[in-house]
Amino acid sequence: MATSPQSQSETIGLKRTLRFRDLVLYGIILIQPTAPMPVFGVLYTESRGHVVAVILLAMVAMLFTSVSYGRMARVYPHGGSAFLYVGKEIHPSLGYITGWCLVLDYVINPLICVIWCSRAAMNFLPEIPYVVWAIFFALLFTILNCNGVETSARINAGMAAALGVVIVLVLIASVRWILHMAHPTAAIFLDPLYNRASFNSGALLHGTSIAVLTYIGFDGISTLTDEAKDPARSVPRAIVLTCLITGILASIEVYFAQLVWPRGAAFPDITTAYVHVSGRMGGPILLAIVNASLLLANMGSGMASQLGAARLLYAMGQDGAIPRRFFGAVSLRNRIPRNNVLLIGAVCLAGAMILNFDLGAELLNYGALLAFIGVNLSSLLRGWRHGRWSQLVPMLISLAGMFTCAVLWWNLSPKAKVVGTCWAIAGILLWLARRRYTVLPGEAA
């Protein structure tokens, strides 16, 4: 019997071609293999020289959370995201607030990329002031996005491969440096993990709360459920393995960097500290290679995150969560939400003038950690409603993820918590105003 066109259209879907290793590779590219390099100086300063320790502690929290993400991706395979999980398992209102906090991540990401790129450009041309560079990169990202210039998946994969080569060069140079050290002791090699003289539990937890930035992006794998082979098995495993690989690779990168840089010595610039460490181990040539590579990587990340934020605001505008006339408008020429791109470009420019990189990183983590708490709680409640004691181990993992993320959120700086909470309150007020003044279908007079 012939299949009708209607039944054929109902069965058409995305092609399931992505294997387990494809998902892991996608996750690593999304996070970027050099993720700890831009934030190295901040982590070193805030943790009092325990960068490896905070990277590993953050990995533990993210592994717990990645398990919860994997479990929820099985339940909601279409368009998996934190606000969907929270909205479905807890309450739609909390799902909205979770999504609103994630908007902060999307907006802050291009902002800190503008800050970092400006500092990196000053390593090449220090005579040009920071303000000029900040204006240049904010305008560059905005103009390119307004003209519909996007990086393709092939370019992103090529950039990830190039960054992998840079990591190898850095590791070779650091090993050469260590082999030429005069009379190294065992204490020197343990110093990146623990130094009794500088250890402080509060500083360690604060540094760990910032180190979460190294892992941001692993949850993006959950959006590929419709294209994965055996998604119920491959997606959760890929999310966990991506976090594990990222943590191990990041620990190796910062471990050798700490061995090369003398403890207590100030960085020429805390934002681009890893670049100067590379110069110490490999001379001006390696400094230029690392600086240029990270500059290009952050430019790509800044452009992509600005457009991603613009599209998220567009979706919220179309949904009516924010004013549709402004946020839901699309440019007829390039089919992009031009108003949102321009708005975020203005926010990036203004933010780059008043914020530093470390505060921007903490603000990004403010929303991310709240979203992670919500995902862990959703997974916990899901297990309790649909299995109870048979789901004891997954529930305990979700509880551990929720607890560790809550501890890290609490150890963000007071300034970051104040600014982030103001953003969350603004979202709540906007939601209340929408409920009060929006006329729902069937309610019109």
C-alpha cells in the first residue's frame, strides 16, 4: 500500500548520523581546548596559586551536573535546555527565570571576549590605548554580525585543530623549560596542587567558582539528540566524557604554566597572563603565536556568542516575554535580529569600559551555576517521581551536583552576586508585568 504524502512528512526528521565520538568532538570544539588559558591569570590570583586544584574541583561539580544533563536529555530529547527541564519538572515560572539568567550568560560572553581581545591586541601594539581597542572590537563584532557574517562548522573545527597544535607547542616548550631547571625538588612539582603557605579555603572556593568558566558549553551536546545515533546512550555519555576530557586537558595546561612562572611574581597583565607565561617558556616567537591564536579564537567566540544572544532575545521577543516590536524584529536584507545585535554591541562596548575580565567571568558563571542548580534539582525530582528508591544512585548524584553548584555560586564575589541578583529581579518584574498586562487569547472584551 502506497504511503501518503502526509504520512511521509510526519516521519521525516533530522538524519541520525552523529556517532558517540562525533558528539564528544563537538563538545570539545564548543568549549575550546584552550579554555583555561584566557582565565589563567584570574584563577592564579584568586586561588592564591592553586589553579590546578580549582580546575579539578570545578570538574567534579561539572561531572555531577553533566550526569543530570544526560538524564534529562533522555527524557526531553527535543531542544534540551536548562529552562525546559526546570519548566517541565518544577514550574514554568522557574523555567522562565532560569532562561532569563541564561540570557545574562549570552550577553556577558561577547563582553568578556571584547575585554580579552582588547588586552591581547595591546600585547602587539601597546601604544594604542585599551579604550580604542575596546571600541574597535565591539564595532567589529557588531558590524560583521549585522552583515550576516558567520563562521562555518568547518572553520570552527579548523580553529580547534590549530589550537590543539598551539597546546602541543606550549607543552613542548614547558617540558624543555622544566628539564633545564636547576636542582628541582618534589615540592616544586606539588606546588600547583597545594602550597601550605598560601592555601586558603575561601580563596580556593572562590577560585573554583570562577574556574567553572572553563567548562561552559558542555550542555550544548544535549541539543544534538535528534541527530545522534542511539541518543539515549550516546548523548549522556558524551556530555560526561567531554567534561572529563576538558578537565584533564585544562589541568595539564595550567599545571605546566604554574611550574614555569615563579610563585609570587606579578603578571605584566593579569587578563593575558598565559600569553606572558608562554613568552617566558618559549621566547617572543611562542608569545606571538599563543597571543595571536587566542586572539583569533576569542574573536570567533565573541562574534558567535553575540549573534547567539541576539537570537535568544529574538526568540523571547517572538514569545512575548519581552517587547515583540523591538526584540522580535528581523532585518529583511540579512534575515537577522539587527536590533538585538546592535543592542548587545552597545552593552559590550559600555561593559568593556566599566567591567574587568574577572568580574565579567563571575557574572557569566552567576547565571550558569543557577541554571546548573535547576537542572540537578529537576533530575532529582524526576527520579523521586518516577522510581524513588530504584533511582537512589542517580538521585544522590543530582543532589551532589546541586549542592556543589550551590556552594560555588555562594562563593562568587559579593559584587557579582549583587549585579546578578539585580538582573534576576529585573527578569521577575518583567515576568510579573507580562502576566498582568498581556491579554491572553479568549480574554479580550
